[in-house]
Amino acid sequence: MSVKWKHHVFRNSLIPWYDKTPVCWFLVAVMLGIFLFALAGISSALEKAPDCLWVPLVLCILSLFLMVKIVLRIRRRAEWFSRE
């Protein structure tokens, strides 16, 4: 049995402050700085302490992963809002 509504109520979804687009772009910029710092750490570890190479390598991979994930989130949100 289907119910047909005469008036639909559509509400805008609330986005928390930490998921707004400017905050996400700021986070991407911070992650870019951390990524560059990790690259400098990799080059320094290759010269001086190859045993500790895993620390800047993990930092580099994690910051790159977060950058890509946040940019994809911003892109998906922009596509969602452009459809409306």
C-alpha cells in the first residue's frame, strides 16, 4: 500500500563546522605542508639514518591519503550541490 503525499517536506542537511568547504581546504593545505615536511624527512633519513626511514614514509603516505580523501569529499559535495 503506497501513501501519496500532497506536500513533501524537504530539509537541507546540516553540515558540521569541521566538514565545511573552507575548513576542508585549510586541512588540505595543512596536509600538503605535512607531506612536504615528510618528503624532506625522507631525504634526510636516506642520508643519515636509513633505519628510521619508516617514520617519514608513514607520515608521507598518511598525509597523501588524507589529502586525496578530503579533495574527493569536496568534489563529491560540489557535484551534489550542482545537481540541485
